[in-house]
Amino acid sequence: FATIPADEGDAAPRPTSLLAGGRGEGSGTVTLWHPEGEVAAAFADGEPGAMLIGRTRDGVVHVAVRAGEPVEVPGVTWANLRWCAHLLTDDESALACEAVALVQWHRQARFCQRCGQRVETTSAGWTTTCPGCGTIEYPRQDPAVIMAVVDHEDRVLLAHNSAWRAGFWSVLAGFVEAGESPDRAVRREVLEEVGLEVGELRFLGAQPWPFPRSLMVGYVAHLSPGAPAELHVDGVEIDRARFFTRDELGEEITSGRLEPPAPTAIARALVEDWFGGPLPESPRRIDPLRQA
């Protein structure tokens, strides 16, 4: 049961949340709360109401409902999907991600892009239709690239974004621009943010990231042969960056001087692919079920 608190008057979105309770099976340590239809319907708050997610192999039909306020239910707690999706099983993580993506899209697509009239929810939440000009829109995802840059000495590049909390470092990322392929976006972003030229690219995987509506396309990017490894951060978006050996990164993490990407994010998978296994535990680790 995934939802976003109603905050139509806020300038910025509030955290995307889900209701979780109990302990799951397999890889999950928490499970989504699945209230029956009548119970869920009582929580619905305005448009778009219930949105169809689909029918799973067990024959159960799942829907997402946006609630106006967090609901107090014994054994159930609110948790932020961005922090705790890795604690769910793969199937439940997919359900939550799809639900959150739908709700986020509806929050940002309330008016027709052609004529400006308020749209209506159609196709059980999978389209909006303008009653004025008839324009039909479908849920959108914005492609973005995310890359682990590796130098000639097999060191990985991590950087600190000026908007991030102190101590948190991650790989580079950026949106794919209009008319641009993901491969070219990787090369452009790395050059713009840290002044490096990359050559060989290896696609590693992709991850939907509905905060609010990105599709992260992950790469390992090697410096071009003969290209210097001297860093020139842009000083605006990226304020610090450096290359790490595996020993250096492990020491920085275990000492608490550096907080790596959280397990939920594809950034973590990119770093661990280079690292050769799971990263060590960090004393800076944040409780994935924290409330704020």
C-alpha cells in the first residue's frame, strides 16, 4: 500500500512513503501492508483515487491508494521507500515502486500541457484525459545516467554534491538531454562535472527511481586511453571528488569519514560491482525505517 501524503499547497513534494509491517520471507525483512479493498478505499483522499497496479500470479489484484494522512494501524509503520526498498522482497519492492511512480506522476500532471485545463484520471490511473481538447497523456519517466568512473589504476571516482549532507559521497549522475543518447550523456556529464574524458562504457543495469520520476541507466565508465586523471570539479554542482582504491574506500567507510550510497540505490550496486562484493558497514549508516 504505497502513497504520498496530500500536500497540494506545498511548493516541494513531501517524502514518498509506504506502509510496512511484520517480517517478510526470503530476502525481505519488512513487508508491505495490504489492506482489503474497503479498508483501503476509506483512506483515499481526492484524485486520482485508486490506481490499478495489476494482477499477480496468485490471482490477487493490487491497487495503489493515496491517503490524506498517515494511518495509525497496530503493527504498521510509515517508512520512506527511498530508504527501505531494499528491505522488501523483489516483488513487493516492484509493487511499491510502481505505485509511488503512478502517484508522483498524477501529482505533477494535473493540467493539460496543450490547453491548460484540469485533466481527468482515466484507464484506472494509467492515463489522464483532457475534457477540453481530448489530449491523452501516459505516465512518464525521465532518463538519467549514473556511472562509476574507473581510472587507469582501477580506482573508482566518488564525488560530493554541494546539495548533499556532509560526509555522503556517491558516483556521478545526470539527466539525458533532449536529442541525446545515454552513452553521450555519460561522456558529457563526466566532462562537465569533473573534467575527465571517458572511453569504454559498460552498461550494468537500470533502476526506476520514482523521486519524482527518473529511470536511472547505470554504467561503468573507463577513462579514455592516455587521458589525464586530473580532476577539475565544476564547483557548482560538484564541490569535491577523488579516486579511491578498494583499501582506501573501505577505510574511509569503516572509519565513518565517508557515507556510501544506500543499498536501495543503483549507485550502491555500481560501487559494489567495482569493489568486488558488499561494502563494509558504516557507522554513519542511517536507520532505513526512520520516520524523518
